[in-house]
Amino acid sequence: MPEKRKEHPCFSDKEIFSGPFPDMKKIYHILDNTPDVRFERVLALKKLIETGKYHVSNDVLAEKMIKESLLELKK
């Protein structure tokens, strides 16, 4: 069950839904009903890991580790 998102502090529902953003109601509805976690993808990856068929190349892993480290330094 997706968590309800907090209202945006800069806009009221009336401003968003009747003003220059008429499609925002539809967008918010879709976002509110979209889970933050794709459970099917998680289960598929879990199965691959458990069977030993999930492999990440060393280059890809190293690149992501370096990028994450650099992002942490910027904080």
C-alpha cells in the first residue's frame, strides 16, 4: 500500500486543480497510487541472488561506489 504524499506547501489543491496545472490532479492521483517499491522487481532480483545468477561487473560496481562517495562529499 503506497504512503500518502504530503501536500505541497506552496500550492493549495484549489490552485493546482483549477489554475494553470489542470493535469496535476491526474498526476497526483497516479503518484498516490504508485508504490515506491516495485515488488515484482525485488522478488525477481532476490531469486537471481539466491540462485547465484545475479552478477554485477566489477567496473560497474566500482563506478557506482565512486559516484556515491563523491555525492557524499558534496553534502
